[in-house]
Amino acid sequence: MEQTERNESRRDNRRLIRMAALVPSVPEIRYLLARLVIHPRIQKPFIMTWSLWRRQHQAAATVSHYKQHVKTQL
């Protein structure tokens, strides 16, 4: 595959999206604090695992959305 600026840009965007999936947003942090400190009815590992899954799912949805958007423009 030919190396182009566009290909490089895509690779960098994927890396940023993957990294962004690991950084919780402010609302996510508030939710986690509320679940872990205020209402600790559910076990902490479950809450943390669910939160990570949710952020990864959102990142994958973002990638899919942008791929679909690019396809419709071509």
C-alpha cells in the first residue's frame, strides 16, 4: 500500500481515538464516584469493567460513524 499523508492521518486518528477511550469524561467520573462511593450496592470490579467497556464501545461507535460519513462523501 502506498504511503500517503491521508493514510498517515488515519493511523494517527485511530491511535487518538483508542487513547481517548481510556480517558473517562467528567460525567463518567461523576457517575463512577456516585456508584462507588455514594451507592456501593454493586461490586467495584463490575462497575469499573462496565465503565471501560462503555468507553471502548463509544470509541468504536465514533470510528464507525466517521467511516460511514466518509463513505457517503465519496
